[in-house]
Amino acid sequence: MKVTSTLLRIGGAGLALGLMVAGGTASARDLTVVSWGGNYQDAQKKIYFEPFSKKIGKPVLDESWDGGIGVIAAKVKAGVPNWDVVQVETEELELGCADGFYEKIDWAALGGKDKFLPAAVSDCGVGAIVWSTMLSYDADRLKTPPTSWADFWDTTKFPGKRGFRRGPKYSLEFALMADGVKPEEVYKVLGTPEGVDRAFKKLDELKPNIVWWEAGAQPLSLLASGEVVMSTAYNGRLAGINKTEGKNFQGVWPGSIYAIDSWVILKDSPNAKEAMNFIAFASEPVNQSKLPDYIAYGLPNKEAAAMVPAALQKNLPTTQANLTGAIALDGAFWVDNVEELTKRFNAWLAK
Amino acid sequence: MSGSPARARVSALLLVAPLFLFLAAFFVWPLVMMITVSVTDGTVRQVMPETASAIGAWDGSGLPPKEVQDALIADLRAPSEQMAFGDAVRRLNSEVSGFRTLLSRTTSAVRDLPPDQTVDLAGIDPRWGEGRYWQALQRAMPNYTDRNLLAAVDLKRDTEGSITADVSANRVIMVRTFTIAALVTALCALIGLPYAMIAAASTGWVRNVLLLAVLLPLWTSLLVRTASWVILLQNEGLINKALIAVGIVDQPLQLIFNRTGVVIAMTHVLLPFMVLPIYSVLLGIPRNLMPAASSLGASRLRAFWHVLLPMALPGVASGSLLVFMVALGYYITPALVGGAEDQMISSVIAFFATGTANWGMAGALGLILLVTTTALYLVYGRLSRSPNMVGA
């Protein structure tokens, strides 16, 4: 009996303690901001998280994630999410906004919608960066520079393997461009079953020569080691490695696809107000304009973009010269089709 | 403490209660949830109750009668909880791509119109004039579905309801997953058994170094170990450079982004799970058995074959089970060092779980994996007749 009651007492005390800890952390959790990690998040820490923490006199926690609407859905459906502000990609913004996973944005607190690029404005999110996926190569290894996706497909002129992000997104678009579809018509063609067939057929040609990558740092090491002669890559990473490791990696802007990542606030975040203040802080021109110093992403706040020095402008996806022949990622298309096309893509890969 | 058997039983129960609670919370409950989520439907019924009752009578040919269309309009007009509506939309879009934009466009158009005005759905979006969107709605209405389970094995129901092949590669990827896991297990056993024997036979610092060499990788991040293999195995990597320098090959061997790379990296990562169980079994074997065998006239090989190996086999068996089970769930390593033909089923499950929040599909794939693994486990138990197997 003694054992029983002792056990009960211990159990009860443990339970009470557990509840106290859980309850305590839920109400007093500091603002938690989630972004993409790596040197991008290091930069954000310096120019957004730490100054904002100093301003409010409270700690700002930061975490990193790899994306996926399932992660957001799980957090929000669990009740009170343990994240407040999250940086999301176009599809996650659209999906989550439609499904009620995000709080509405207070645009008045940001100085109005017209301060931002039109594509960076949404009911649920504020554009944070503009980034591009582009054809890239090591200019020290490749003496004749490739200029188009047709060159990327041309294995006689440019022998060697190619790096491609595994998945239908971007692969199908670039395949159509290589097949002669004008960039601005890519999504129109891809919207038809024949267009999808055409893209897969074009991918067939290159399939034996493709090395598939998944994480954004991989194409850089593939290029650096000479494993591939060309690869798709993110523009910010290219400029970054040129700066830090003295590489001469070049990207081809015509035919590139740019996308906007946005800040969102998770539904029922206990720090929603502070979260909104943080987003406003990170969108202020004077703060945002510091970003290209660290990483070559375009800025959605027009005033901030104008403050970036000309030397840095040339690497940004938002610079006029770099926008020629580039297209925006069609979030609506991928929100509708990602599941079916991924299924087909996997089947195609396994063939 | 009193000696009453009833009380003793109560305290014994209380002692194991935490274990049972743990098992229930972290094993049984998730398992039940996984199975449930893969066969339940009904998210659409929940936000479209009127359509649900009206569409049941439709025979599925052509376009549904006007009552069904009116019921859908009424459902879309009624305010619904946004997240529940989102679940329904995700369910429908997963069956027919484009349902998401179709529904959001229709909903906002319907809600903008005055309530008494007649609505022409096909006028809002011509896709409502196609039968397949309506058929998908009808199929989404029952509370239970075999859709996810069928899709997990590359099957689907056509418009008549009979089962046909679907465009996907889950079966191929599943078979591949088991093949890679089996290959890695075999290699781990081949390397792990001699390694554990040497470690168990040695003493002092040699044993410590040998054990440390196995344990150290366990304490290193999986990502770091995998990335190191990339550096070693790539075309201009250490191994190829060494091979060329020695003159064994002229051209670099393709060791990475194919099955070779995956098997090498996974074998290395999983080797500790093989070595440690064998090692602990070997330690328990009395050291005088081998001398006893030779004193009875057995050669060293015969003594190993008839004495040591049978006694070490339980270690190999449990090591193999561990390695095989862990290997089945791998996807980071294949993603980084494998090619397109080396991706394993977990990457597909992860895509549905985190990428599209299609938890039904993720659950169904997990269930198929679980059932296949259990079946293999039972066959293995029957064949090996090992005493430490459950259910054999």
C-alpha cells in the first residue's frame, strides 16, 4: 500500500509539474521566427532578429525549416502553434491562405500595399525576398558560356552531366523553354495535357545526363567538384559562393524563374501582435536594404530596393536587366497540379 | 509491505503502467491514427452536407441533375469553417488537379451573387460542364475510402468503379526499398560479424579503439557522415584520385549518385547496429568453448562453424533485424548520394506528409510498408525458427 500511495504521489506531482511547465512555456514563449537556415538566416539574424530583439527588449527565438504545407498544417491544427512568424514559399502562402492557416496581414501597419511589388502583396503574407532559379555554370571550367536552356540540353556542344532539382517544379518549365517555348508562354503550354507530355518528352532526352539534387547547397558543390558542367541553382547561393570562396560561378538570367518568399503569421499565434510588428520592422526600407550586402536576393519593398548600391544591384533578380526573359513562378499552377505531376514525375524517374 | 496477492498485483500493475501508457501513447495510438487517416474520407461531406445527400442518387453519367447543382450552390453559399473547407478542397484537388482553383473561383462568384438569383455553374467556370469533377465529388462523399490504399500500390478506381492501373511508381519504389535494405543488411552482416569477433577477442586498448571506431559514427550527425561520403566518392574525390594515382583505373569510377554510393554510405551508417548486438552476444559465450572443441579434435574452421557461429547467430539475427528495419526508413542518404533510381519509399511518404499535407496518402503508404514488413518478419521467423522471435 505504501508503494502504491508513494507511486501515486510521485505520479501526481510529476503530472502537476508537467502541466506547470507546459502551461508556463505556452503563455510566456518569446516571439519565434522561422526561416530557411544557412547563411541566409545568419544574415537575417544580424539585420532583423537581433535589432528587433533589442528594440522590444525581449529575446527573439529563431528556428529553421525546410518548407512544406504539411508542417504548417500540423502546427496550426495542433491548437496553439509553437511558431509565430514563418517565411514561406509561394505555394505555401497560397495554400495556407486559402485554408485559413495564417492570420490576416495588417497592411496599414506596413505603410500600405503600394509600397511593395504587386506580387509581394497578399492577404496573408508580406513579400520578404525575390529569388531566382537559374542555369548556372563554373566560368573557370567552361570557356564557352551557355546562354539558354537549349544549350543546357545540348550534350554535344557541352559534354558532361547536368544538375537538376529533383521534382516536377522548375524541371518541366525549363524543359519547355529548351524545347522552344517562349518563357512567357510556358505556363499556358504547361496548362494543357499535351504541354505536360511535351515537357516530359524533352526531359527524356536529358535523363541519362542528369544528376538530381535536393538541397540548395548541392548544386554548388556539384559544380565545384566538376561532377556536373551546368546545373540549376538559386541565384543568392551563386553570388554568395563567389564572394566567400572566390569562385567564378555564373548564372543565365534569360529563362530564369523568380519567386517571392513571404512572411506569414500562423493562425492563433499567441504573439500575433508582436509578430506583425516584427514583419513591419523587417519590411522597413532602412532595414531591408541591408540584406543584399549579405545575400543576393531582391527586395519586395520598392523604397528598400532603390537604396541598394548599384554594385550589388547587378546580382539581384529584381534588377531590370535581369528581368528580361525571366518569368515568375506560377504559384496557382503548382498549387493545383503539384500532387498529380509529382506522382507522374516519380513514375517517370522510376521508368 | 503486506503480502496480499491482490495488492501485490495492483502494485505490479502500477509499476508497469508507465510502460503501457508510453506504448499506448507513442505506439498504438499513432498506429491506429495512421490506419484511420488512410481509410477515412468524409471531409467533403462535412462541408457540403446538401450535395452529399443529393449526389448519392445520381447515376454518374453525363452531368448530375439540377437538384445536385443547386445543392452544391447552397453548400457553397453557406458559411463554412475555413480550415474544414480547406481539408475538403485538398481532398478533391488530390483526386482531380484543378479542383482547388475551380472551387475557390466558384465559391467567391456564388457568394457575390444575391441569394435569390439563379446561378449557372458552367457559366462561372466551364469545368463544371465536365463530368469528371462531379464524379470526383460523388466519390468523395462516403465516410470510408479505399482510394489511398489503392493509390499506394499504383491502382485507382475508374469512373465505373472498377480497379485499374494508375500512373505512379510506388510499387517499384517499395520493391527497391526492400532490395536496398536487404543488400545493406547482408553487407553489414558480412562486415559486422568478423569485426565483432575481432573486437570481442581483443583486449585492452585495441578493443577500445575498435569499439570507438564503431561508436564514433553513431555520435556524428547523419548529414555530416553522408556529406563526407560525397567528398570521398565523387569523381574528383579522394577514392577516385587515389585509384587513378595508383594506376588501377584511367577514368574515375562512378561511385556516387547511383546504387553503389547509396549502399556504401548506408552500410557505413548502419554498421554499428549490426556490430553491437553481435558483440554483446559474443561476450556472453564462454571462452573455453573453442579450446574444448579443438580438444575434441575439431579443426579451427570446424569449431567456428559448429560452435561459435551457431551461438553468435542470435546476435546476427537481431542485428540484421535492426539494420533492416532502420534501413527501410532511410531517405536522406539516398537523396544525397543516390541517383534518380535509388530513392526510397520514405521520400514519397515525406512528400505527402509534409509537402502536400495529404495525410491519408502518407498513412496508406506507411500502412503498406508496415504490412509488408510484418509479413516479411513472420516469414523470416518461420524460416529461421529463432527462439527470440515474436509470433514465430
